[in-house]
Amino acid sequence: MDYSDTAERISQKVRAKGHEADAVKIEGKLRRLVEEFGVPPAEAERTVANELAREFSITGMGSAAVEEKLLNQLLPGEWATVEAKVVSLSSSPSPAIAQTGILADASGALRFVVWSKASAPILTPGKWYRFESAVVDEYRGSANIKVHSGTTVRELSRDTPLIPKTTPIRDLSPGIGCVRAKVVQEWETAHERMLQTGLLGDESGTVKFVIWKEEGKEKLGPGLVYSIYYALVDEFSGRYSLNLNTAMILPEEGDIAVSAGEGTFQGALVHIAPGSGLIKRCPVEGCNRVLSRQNYCPVHEIQPGFLYDLRIKGWLDNGTETREILVQREVTERLTGMTMEEAKDLAENNPLGMEEVFLRMRERILGRYFECKGREIDSRMLVNACRTLQFDREELPGLLNRAGGAA
């Protein structure tokens, strides 16, 4: 795009109406819209012309109004005017972003971003607004609304109620999702900024969820059922997860028969992670978190009356795909041939303590081939059954031939 020519053309239109507009500033606005915000050049020219027309109260600048649409009609790459309700606000991830959250109307919901440079009015949750000439782009596989310097934002005096519809977990897609689900499991948080992570389930399947630490955010209760509205549905490697920080969460009565989501995976155990072997858990009812070496629980602090447990955290690899596995006590005892009592005795009477249990388990099973069955979530399998696979010598010539061909 030739920014200088376009800027001069807009400047001449303004001058013809009896006003002066700085072509250098116009060029800067055009460049920012196209290069920073990904706005098509023709739309960028129209936006700047509209902005100057409003500034100088000029008519006849030759720009058409942007079509008003419902949220579920928006497509990335277009401009649109929408009327929507702010149903949720999130903390801004960058100084360049003034506000971000969720907009909704009767047709659905979308994420939105208000750029700091837009100088837009502060949006209030629960209120309706009219957004004129907003940019629609794509973010993580779904449409996303951007409010920029060329967008006009006006509060509306309406209070139309919205009744979001829940969908089965198996029908979730990137964007915004509403589900009625049960908290099936609570996992150990992998990051200090995480408040809670785990597994939600309904009759159609399961999905990972995460809640990040923010003021006013609370944990979900394991085993409880919730209606969850306006959660962010993210996708990674073809698997979905729900970010509940934007969501409206309502506790529900009753229960849900959660689909098991069972799977099977075969491969070599190529890695056994720290935290495997004999571990200590918090004894506080409903916690069950793994304690540190100093018997410290991140929630309930020092716990001298800890409970012992056995588990394996590792990776199976079949040559083309890797699967993280988490094996609980009963299956761990069968695979390693080491009972809980034997592990405790070894830890209490050996100079290496619990580390000796880990080393002996690793020596017995690392590198061996297994077939594991269990519930699959993302790339992780919660194993409830596992058997050792024996090497078939008849397959050796074929494997050697494949290796030679690859070389």
C-alpha cells in the first residue's frame, strides 16, 4: 500500500470541505491500522476518512456505513457494527490493551479487545453497547472483535436478558463455550499462577479446565455439578481446554453420569518423571495434594500426619506418538512388583530413603513395553489397567529393513 498517496488523497478531500488535515498524521494512522491491526488497506482508508469526517462534521466523504450484524454472523477479515452486552471482563495481558473480555447477544458470544490507543470509553459489565466499524479478526481459531481508533462506541439504554445455551462437551469448538458439567478430577497445579486445574465431564465426554489466580476467583468443588457460561475454549494440538476466568459459574443440584472416555495406548516407557515412586499426600479431607520433602502442602502448610501413596508419572512412546501416563497405586504395585509396605520399609531403612524406591522402580520398568488403558485427557492418560508386552522376534527383520530404508 502506498500510504503517502492515500494520505494525500484523504487530505485533499478534507481540504475541499474547507478544513486542513495533516497528511503525515493521516499516513501514520493508515500504517498503524494496516501493519499493527491487520486491517485491509481499503478499510483503513475508509476508517481514517470517517474519523476525520466526524472530527470536522463533514458530510459526503464518500464512505459507506459498515453493515450491522449479529455476533454469530461475523467473519475474520471484515468490519462490522454490532450491538452486544459486556458479559465478562478479564485482566489486561498488556499495556497496549485497555480492556478485554466477552461480548454476547442473542446469537452467541465472542472475545473482544479494546486497544489503549483507541481512546474508547470504559466498558461496564452487564451493559449493552453499540460498536460501529469494529474490526473482526481471528484469534486461536475463532472470530474476535477489535475496538480501535476508528471504532465508535456508544452505551445503549436497554436491558435485554440473555439466556445462554449449554452444549455437550463433545460439541465444543474454539471460541466461547457454555456447558453443564461435573468436576471429575482436581489435578496438581503446574504453575504458581494457577488457582485450580482438573477435569470436567458430562454425558458426552470430558475436557480439561483451568482457573488462573485473580481477585474474586474461587475453586470448584470436586464431584459437584456446575452450569458454566462464557468460558474460553482454547485448542492445542487438536485438544480443547476451558479457561474459566471469564466464565459465569453457577452451582447446580443433582449429578451427571460422566462418559468414561476410555482409550488404549501401547509403547515403550521412555521416561519416569520425578514425583514417581513413594510419595506423601496431605491428609486434610478433600485435599490429597502431594507434599514436598519437608511435608509441606501448598494449601495446608506443614502436615506431619501425612499419608503414603505409590504412583508412576512417565511417558510412553510408540515411535510416532508420545503419551503421558499417570499410574495409581494398585497398577503401580502390579507393574513394579513392589507393594506399599515394601516401599515404606525400603524408604525408612535405606540411606537414600524415598529416592531408593524411585531408583528401584525405574530400574525394573524403564524401557519396557506396555499396553495401558484409561481415561484420556489432552496428551495424558489416567491409567486404570496396564500389561507388559513381550517382544515379538518375528518382527525384527521388518524393523531392521525399515531402519535401513530410513538411513
